[in-house]
Amino acid sequence: MKTGSKALAIVLLFVGLALVNYLASSIPARLDATAESIYSLSSGTKTLLGKIEEPVTLDLYFSKDATGLPIAYKNYAARVTEMLRQYVRASHGKLVLNVINPQPDSPQEEKATAAGLTPQVSQQGGDQFFFGLVVTQADQQKNIPAFTPQREQFLEYDLSKLIYGVQQLDKPKLGLLTSLPIQGTDPQQMQMMMMMRQQPQPGQYVADEWAQSFNIIKVEQTANELPANLSALAVIHPESVSPKLQFAIDQFLLSGKPVFLAVDPSSQYFKRQGGQQAMMGGPTPNVSSDLPTLLNAYGITYDPQKVVGDLENATQVQTQGGGVARYPIWLSLRKNNFSQKSLPTAQLSSAMFIEAGSIAQKAGSTLTFTPLVETSAQSGDIASMMLQFAQPDDVSKQITPSGKKTIAALVSGKFKSAFPDGAPKDEPKPDDAAKKDEKKPEPAKTADSLKESKTTSTLFVIADTDWLFDDYSVRKFNFFGQTAAEPFNDNLAFASNTVEFLGGSQDLISIRGKGTSLRPFDVVRKMEVEAQKQYQDKLTALDARLQQVQTKLSELQGKKTEGNRLVASPEVTKAIEDFQKQSAQMRGERREIRRALREGIDALENKLLVLNLLASPLLVGVFGFWFYRSRKN
């Protein structure tokens, strides 16, 4: 009888566990204990879902039965599915989710292809599979052609942007005035460049990011006015901007429309262009940019001849000798360098700026000046002309820390016009002097220009342009035969956040940069860094000794016998033998470092494995013991 009771108790225990799991999965509430709340919906997403007026259908296509499907994609598919279910719960009936498993040669596969999804092929030689999303509202349809685990940190943003985008019939217009190839070579110029055997400039990913939310309208630098109906304006590295176009920018800002302004004291792009043009005998481009008339009127100080160096946030670069040095004018900024209270930067954790300048607010300005990106207190200025031939170590010696520097800021309030006397007049032409006495018709009356902002105006200013280039923001790789990019910092997110904050949907801002479910082991990383440092120091010493021996050997090249043979002295022979012994010893030490590193990591992994395996049984055992003692008492 006792045995039967125990067996029944065990059966009931398993049934209870199954019921607990079922009830837990049915309860809509969730507890997200991750550091960055990656399994919870952002407030921006919830607000966006609350604005949906007509039902939206989400069709998630995933070929879960495909052979050779990587385990990473199976896990990520579960992650995407659960995230979409959270969207459905938060939408209160406005979203409908369909999870579809498209079999080969089936109607579902044809629908996936017709909707623009891209079939992927497993690198393990398995079947091709679909893993994408189609979002539909009425006759509007958008998609994510192929999910990739590498973009997990932007999963919520990608989903929310797709749902937001399918509800927009017309994109807002973003004017783009720039001397840099942000959008790449103009199609009209591409054919001419190819005929002249010149390489067309590729576009940057930041333009693709902006194009997903905006209709980008190019503004020529020779223009005298801005295109009509712009929602926002981006001015990047302006050069030779006419007074009339500057007046148009001024009036655009004063009318309440936002402006994104990026200037630079030392553009890496134009530095490279200058080297190429110098070899061909062409003119040297202007590597610095400025709009002094506008910036001075808006109470902003900026020196186009000064570059900021930060000794604390210097980027590690490789020197010509093969070593590694800290380069303080290449800024690798972290979370504490971003404003945590401003929407464009609140979610950012890293960024890179190359030879950036600094901006500040003039004394007496009544505008609100909000720093978004600041360096550390170990920062100072250095003249950009001093950087042409300076080595990283030399640059560090020339920097005298003078406190934090502001790289980017938001300026808002009621701006005073940079043109208080109205629109600038046309410059007289040479032949106008001869016609001075001729009677001229009365000029047509123009509308009065704005002397002050109609309402609160917003200006974003940043003293760098290189951060917008792919070289300093993304890592490109081949993804199933197509070129894809993985951000290695938050430069792209910063650019998109800022422009969307200025002229797009602010609901999307709080969604970016939420992290990934793959959590790094900081202890392991520190062990690897320390071992790598030891290895690098010894390798540098080895290279130095090698250089010494090579120098001695070079000195002997001129000492030939009559038979044109090299006779090495006993001293050099001994030096070579010593070096060979040291080299063999160094290789042994290197193996020991790697072995010790591997043993430390293996020991840590074993501890974590044991902890994971024993944690649940121990917790159950402790609970059982407590329950037993409670009943006994």
C-alpha cells in the first residue's frame, strides 16, 4: 500500500509540473531579468502599437523541417516567434500572427517567394529554407526578406519599423546637402566616370537606413533655394554654399523645421582624395568644413582648425612597425559619453569618431544647448595641421588635457536669423557696371523674411563627418552570396535615431540597441586580453631582437672575399645562435601562455557547466527538504 502511494505521489508530481508549465506559458505576464530587457517591449513599441487603426497581419515564414538547418537559426526562430507573440498581446487585437512552415513546392513556398522573401541555403549543404516576415495592412505590404541572428540586437526595432512603415502611405522628405558620397555616385555621373576610367563611389549604409524612413531629396550645393515640402534637412560637410542657400537654410530652421548639421575639421575622405589628386596634379580639396555665418548667429562656437584628442578614450591602432598604440584623436566612446536623458542617445553604448572637432555654446546665448556626446576630462585640442605626419605616440604627447569637449549637441529654442537684413542680394556681374545708368525695372516684391523662429526650432550639430562612413561603423561579410553588414558600434543607430527624432517617428527611438541574448563572459574576455597582452609584449621584444640581428647582417653585406662570398665573424655567428635559442625559447613560452589561457577558460567553462547542471536539482532538493520538514513539524 505504501509503495502504491509513493508511485501515485510521483505521478501526481509530474502531472503537477506539466500543469505548472502549461499555466506559466498561458499567463500573459512575463518577467524579464536580462540586463537590457531584451525580452520586453519598449515603451516606443507599445505607443506605436496603440496607434494602429486598421488590423495588421504578420506572416512569419520559417522552414523548420529543412535538413541541415543550423541550430542558431532554430533558436533564433523561437526568439522571433516569441517576440511577435508579445506584439500581438500588446496590440489588443490589432495584430494577427500566422506562423507558416513552407514546404518545398507548396503553395506556401510560392506565396513566400511572391512576397519577396529570400530563400537561404544552409552552409552545411542542406535544403534551402525561408526565414522572413511579411507585414500587410489593407493593400500595403512590407517585408524582412531574411532574418539573420547577427542582427538580433535590432530585432525589436526592425519589427516595429516594419509595422510602422506599412501604415505610412507617403514617406516624409529629407533634404540632403553634402559634398561627401553619402548616397554614392549620382547615376547621371556614373556613366561619365566609367568612360573616364574613374571608380564610382559606393553609397554608405547610413543612406540606406535613412531611406527606409524618408524620401531623400538631394540638394545641389550650387542651388539658391531648398526643395519644397521638406520635413527635415541634413547638411553634411558643406563646401562653397552660396549666401542665398545659407539664407534658405536659415529660414527653413526658423520656420520650425529641424536641421541636421555635420561639420568637420579633418575629413578622412577628403584627406584620401587629396593624396590621390596630388599624385595626379589636381587641386587639394578642403578637408575642413564650416558654416560660420549660421553657427555664429545661433550662439555656437566651433574652430575648424582644431581636432579633439581624448587620452582616456583613445582607439588602439596598429603602427607602421607592427605594434599597437593608442591614438587619442580616434575616439572610441562608451555609454558614459552619451547623454542618457536625450532620446537620440539614451540607448547608445559605443561610437567611433575620427579626428573630430568640438562645439560649445557662446556666453549669453538664450537657446537651450544640450550636449549629446562628450569626451572624458582627459581631453584637449590639437591643431589639425600638426597631424599630417605625426605618429600616434607623438600625438599623445602634444595633448594637454583641458576638460570635457562636446562633440555633438541639440540646440533648441527661438533662434534669431543669421540674416537680419533679409535675403542677401545677388552679386553684381562684371558687365553690370556698363549698364549702371540704364533704367531698370522695379524688382518684384518678395515675402518678408523671418527674423526669429515662429515656434521652437531644433538644430542638431556634430563636429565630425567620418562617423557616417561604413569604414567606421559596420563590418561587411558575405551572407549566403550577398553582401551584408553587421554594426560593430552604434554609429548607424546614432545617425538613424537623430534624423528620426528630428523629422520622423519618435516612437522608434527608444527601441534601438537593446542588446543580444548572447551574453559575453567578461571574465573570459579579460583572461584573453591579459594573455594577449603578455603575448604581444614578448612578440614585440622578439621582433626588436630580430631587427638587431638583421642590422648586423646588413652591415656584412659589403664585406666580401675575393670569391664574393660572405664570411661571418664569430661574434655574428654567436649572435645568430643566441637568437635561434631565444626564438625557440620564445615559442615555448608562447605555447605555455596559450596552454595556461586554455586551461583557465576550460576550468571556468567546467564550473559554469556544473553550476547549470546542478542548480535546478539543488533548488528542487532544498524545496523538497523544506517541504518535508514543514509537514513533519
